[in-house]
Amino acid sequence: MLIKPSEVILYRGSDQGGMGLVHAGARCTANLVSSFVQQGHPDSIYPNLYLNSLYRCYVLEELEQGKVKRPPFYSTDFFKIIKEAIEDWGDSIISISTKGWQKRILERSITHRREEGSGIIETIMTKQETRMSQANWYNIWMLRVKRGLPQSHKSWLLKYSEGLHVNNEMLHKIGKRLAPTCDQCSLPDSRTHVFRCGFNKQVTDGFQRLLVTTTGEDVDDDDLALIDLNIPTSLQLPFLFIMVEVGCHLQASRNKNQPINIQKMNAEIAASSKAFLLTKNYGFAHEMTMFWLSSLFAGRKEVVRTSTTNSDSMPVAWSPTQP
Ligand SMILES: [Zn+2]
């Protein structure tokens, strides 16, 4: 693998743009803290005298430090974690579950940072989030995990918007390619170029029309690269579905250096989107997908039929009857 997602993205929850993976270190420490507190806390219902002495000495500091020897598997940071929890929760830390401890441990140094003294917790930003601080990250995170999207599509969107898909500009930057340009059209091959490249003009034009139809504006490269798109809630699912499907076809076409057969692509996307009909709530996404495929990706002839003035004008955004 050429590039890895930042550690922060691996362990953040999916509601914060992360992959929600289990951090082994945090999980182990959480188990250790939880069993120590359950047995050493003064209100414990499973009291252990030795652990209680350690608790009084190193957490509550009622006993003189050194009165009880600190075992090496309980580090000073281990006791700091418990003291910080007491600052926030007081005596009721005994009711914190192992999962709760795990969250606290992740949020004090791995995915978030805890300010000494004030105890204020702030999210650790990725390089991209710091660089593109003007973006609406909440919007981006929510679109990446849009309810109803297949897992494979969510994963594609996360990789795309975190810049983890390979393109020539990236290969050039890390010294794996001489030129940062597209093999098919010689323009700079940036993250968004796949959706703008003239090699598959019929498809990329269709996608641009879809972008304008759903967002009501010309989307610039920064917003498209991050998927920071203002799309009405009811259109988000079918839009993201088509974006990923079209993106995959475009990537495959580049790799094979063979232009897309748009009829074949439409048929394949239509077949995949039928899966929405098997769900209880997302049947509208199939209807919308079919409508956009026939009106925006059907080639110039059909597009002219749906517009009144010129071939580039958009059909009016269709409002689905279901939410
Ligand atoms: Zn190109």
C-alpha cells in the first residue's frame, strides 16, 4: 500500500469521519483500568484490599506515596487516567463501563487531545482537515457514511475524500512517476481529474450535469475532492451511489486505457441499484438513479430531448415523492 490513512482516521468514530477500528492499546488499558476501579474503589462490591490500598495511595492520595509499592504494570499514566475521570465524574467513576473507559482513553491522546488543567477535549485534526479548515467537515463526514449506501461505497468515498486513491499527481509527488499528468489527456491528474477527464467525455459530462442538477451550482475542485457538496437530503443517497459507481467505471477505464461503453455502464449501474428495491426505505434511490441515468448519462441525443434551449441545460431536479 502506497499511502495509509492517518491514525486519527483509523480510530475516530464513523460519525466523526473515522473508520471506528478498535485501538488495541486503548482496549487493553481500558480493561486494566476497569477491573482496577471495580475492585479498588471504596464503594466496590467486589473489594480487593491490595487494590484498595493502591487506589487510596495513588488515586486518592490519602496514603503517603511509597507506603504501598507501585507494581510496574500500573504506570503513573494509568493512575492519571483515573484521576482525570474523577475530575469529570467524581465518585461515580465506578459506574463507567469498559467501553466508556476505552472511549475516554482514545479521546485523551489518540483521536482527541485533553488540555492539561482545563480538561477541555479537542479533536486532533488530520493534515487535510487542518489545511482545508474552511470546509464543512461535518457535512463531509455525514455524506461519507450516508445511511442506505452499501459498505463498499462508503469505503470508496472515505478513501477518495482522504486522498487515498492513486493518481499520477500523487505518484509524481512521491517520486514514482516523472510527470503528474493524465495518461489519457495530458492534463494534471489530480484527485478530481477522474471526474473531469475528456477521455470519457460522455460520462464525465454526465457527471458534471448531475453535480449541477443536485447542488444547483458549479462545484469547484476543492469541494469535489472533499465531497463537501450541498445536496438536498433526499437526493444524497442516489447521488452518492451514482458518484461511486461512475467513479469506479472511470478508474477501471483509465487502468485499462479503454473508453467506457456508456450503455454497458448504465446497464451495470441500473442492475446494482436494483438492490435498493429490496430494502424497506430506499426504493426511491433506485427510481432516482434510473431517472438520472436516462436523462443525464444517456448520451447527447437523449439529453437534447429533455432540455429546451441547448444540449448543456439541465433537466429540472426531480423531487422524489418519498423522503
Ligand atoms: Zn485526463
